[in-house]
Amino acid sequence: DGGLMSTKPYISGSNYLMKMSNYKKGAWQEIWDGLFWRFMDKHRNFFQQNPRLGMLVTMFDKMPEEKRENHLKNADVFLSKLTT
């Protein structure tokens, strides 16, 4: 298929995991959401080409700046612990 992504991939924020599982609320949600939004932001050009995923980039862009920055900071803190 030449690498074409024609369906919605299985990536999600913590809200979806909470709805579809029996995970408990916790600090993991901030990390998970941070990683999710960082991934969406980093690969925004790719996701904007897919109508079902482009809306997530738009959601990220419409978030208050402080919330976006917190998501990215949480991801960076987590990732820095893995690489040190």
C-alpha cells in the first residue's frame, strides 16, 4: 500500500484508556497525555493529511497555551529520565 494510513491508528490519550479499561486514575495520565500530545505535535504534518487525525492537531492547537506547555513539559520530563 506504499505506507498509506487509511484507518485511524490505535493511539489515544488517557481518557480513552480510562473508558475502555479498568485502569485507575493516577499520575500516569499526565505522562501518557503528555507523550500523546507531544507525538501529535511532533508529527502534525503527517496527521493533518488524515481527516480523522487532523482534528486532533486542531484540538491541540486550540488548547490554552498553558495546558499545551504542560503536556509537552510532562513528556519531556518523562523522556529525559529514560535517556539519562
